[in-house]
Amino acid sequence: MSLGLEREIIDREVYDRNLQRFRTAGITLPRIGDLADPMARLADKAAGLTGVDPDASDAGNLFRVHWHNDADRRGLAPVPEHIVLDPALTGVEAKIIVALGNRFPMIRAHKVLAAYGCLVPRLLSGKFDAARHRAVWPSTGNYCRGGVAISRILGCRSVAVLPEGMSAERFRWLEQWTTDPSDIVRTPGTESNVKEIYDACHALAQDPDNVILNQFSEFGNYIIHRAVTGPALVRVFNAVNGGSDLQARAFISASGSAGTLAAGDHLKETLGTDICVVEAVECPTLLYNGYGEHNIQGIGDKHVPFIHNVMNTDFVIGVSDHATDSLNLLFNTTAGRSYLSGRIGIDQQGMASLGDLGLSSIANILGAIKYAKYMGLGPKDAVLTVATDGAEMYETELNAAETRLADGRFGDLKAAEVYGRYLLGAATDHTIELDRPGRERIFNLGYYTWVEQQGVSLADFDARRDQAYWNGLMELVAVWDAMIDAFNNS
């Protein structure tokens, strides 16, 4: 099983074909270091991109695959776009700081960054032939969209594999960006049915022209988030702190593929934060070795991702999809916003920012609230998290949630109930502070997916217990950037 750790040219003939293809198309690749610090390294490039549609399959958008896009996604923001949630909304004194993923180009979600980190090293090593291979992107939604977007820009055929029960907005986007209906593979189930995604990938892998880029095991996903998302979040914290004595206490992220969690390793190293992983209590895999179904789209589970640095994780926090579905209604309906504005006093800027929060983003915020309550945090404490995508990806889910209500309508009384129950009433249940045995339990649980089912060697599986292993992965940033330079300059 390939882990995406190529560090040199493996097939010179394929490499040369990729190079010629990119030169003909006029494609230049950004370095990971450029994406990590675009204000210092991409200012001139960004100035020349203002006329490029951020939603177009234009090679210029590769240089926008970072956290520093401004609100219209055409220019650079000195500090990554973020919100600091009003304590009247969260019910806690601690500052909950949310970086906004819907500023990314093409898919309005940060998974396009992960897709870039996974595909480019394959192209640069010659393991992926852009003229022959199809990039297969297994996902519960945003990663496959990011993969399709990056593939299309780079002139590669791609296949999106995702559960048939994901939001209609995801499928509509895919139908516009793929070249053939067969390039969208709908697997049985919904968010928790990751095994069915893997089964479909096993079938696709029988064709040697299909290359599976599994976000759950591709280390390019981990590496690029630790190298790019981590420093971006440090800049956000420093901007909010403004030289005062605010303390960064934790980074919160849903499990998902565990790529975003890699930013927590950077934050722990630089700011001393805890790392907290969120999952649905309806499918409590990390919490209780459990299983089930849920609708917090974007945090596929029933397994432990191979790229999850479990032995560096401090908390597991469970959040219910009843809470995320209900808060989606509170945040994005007329009745909900009227209640928050008129009764809670949320200002217009705060109200507008609620549209930046998709279902998994709301789950991350609830995890942050629960952590703040568990730790008894005060106004000098900060909790960092990310909004992976915005509410525009869940309009059909919003409508479905409202029709499930007793009278089919979300009104003032229901808004008050949701606010009191899921925000002010958020409790510290389903919160586990991990010790060494707790981490070992979760780590060992991954054996059944990765060694027994997916064919990872036991040596590769066990090597991930050691933090030196994860720190050593970051040496590949310089290696890959040198390969990008050589490719661009050839």
C-alpha cells in the first residue's frame, strides 16, 4: 500500500511526459512553503490574479490554495479570515476562534489543500502519469471535490467516490466539474459508511490506470496541513491576542481524515495547545469503540485514520448530530437569526458570519464549547478551531431538518429551545481526557482497518507510535518544494 511518501523521481519517462504536458498548458506549481506564507511569498503573484475567477478551473487558482484569501477570494488577507464567537452565543467566557475554510478557491472548503498535497508529489515522482492515470478520490464530500478541482486544473482525469446520502449540493458541484457521469461513484450509505467507500476503491484499483489517493492514509494530507494550516492558525491567534496575555489552550477538529488534526501538532509544538478530536456520539468509534450512523457531514468514521497521530491527541469529544442539525436551523433560518439578534443581541457582523459555518464546522464549535466548560476556561483563554466549509453546502439538509419538525416549521419557540439546549446547555458528557492507556486503545483499534483490511505492513503501522516518526515526516516539505522548483524550472 502506497503512503504517498515519494521523495525522488521514480519513473523518469512518466516525469518527462508530465513536465511536457504542464509546459504546454502553461501550468506552474506553488511550493508548499508559498502556501504556508503567501503574504511574504505570493504577494506579487496574487496581484496578477485579481481577474481570475476563484471558482474557475484556472491554473492561477493553485496559488490561492491557502488560508490567506480575502472575503471575495480574489486578494490576499494579511491575517487568515476568521471569526471570534460572541460569548453570548457560545455561553462560555473563553474566546472561541474559528478560521474560515470557505475562503478557499473552487470548492469553498479547505480540503482542496489536502488534495494538492496528495497529488502533486505523485506527479513529481513520476508515479502518476497525467496522460494515462485517473486520480480516484475517496471521500465523504469535500476532499473528492478538492481532488476533482485540482485534477481538472492539472489536466488529469479523476473519479469522485462518496456515499450516495451526502448533500445534494456536493453532487451538483461534482456533476459540473467531472467529464463523465461514471466519474462520480456513489457508494451505499451516508457519513459513517467509510468501509463501503474502501470497497469501491478496491474494485476500481483492479484497473491499473486508476490511482487511489486515500485521504485517510495519504501522508501528503497530514504534511500539508501541519505545514500550512498550522502556521495559519498561529497567525490568527496572534492577531486576536494582539500582544495581550491571551493563552491558546486547545485546537479542536473533527476526526475526518485526520489531516486537519495535523495542524494541532504544529500548534502544540509552537503554542502548547491541547489537541482535541471531535466525533459524533451516534458513531462513537474513538470514544467507546462504537459504531452507528449520523449526519455530521465531513467527519467519516467507524475507523481510525492512518494519518491520525493518536499518541499526540489529548481529548476525544462527542457531539450529537441532533445538535448540529438543530443549530444549522438556528443559524440559517429567518426565525433563528431573528431570535439571535433580537433576544440574544448578536450583532449584524456576527449574524452574517453564521453563514460561514457548515455542519462539521458547527460540530467543531460545539467541541470547543464542551472543552471550555470541561476545563473551566475564562476570558483570558482561547480555543482554536476551523470551519471546514460554509452553510451553502447544506441548504437541502437545512430544508430536510425543518420538515422533520413536528409542525414542519422552525419558529421562535423552537429557536429558543435549540439555543438553550445545544449552546447554553452544552454539557461535558462524552468527553474523554486521554492518558497513555487511552491513546493506546485508540491506536490499537486502527489495526483492524489498516493491517487486516487495507494491507499496511505491521512495521509501518507500529512506527506511528513514536513522535519522532511524525516530526520526521515534515522533512518532506523541503524535499517536495525542491522537486517543485526543479519541475517548474525545467
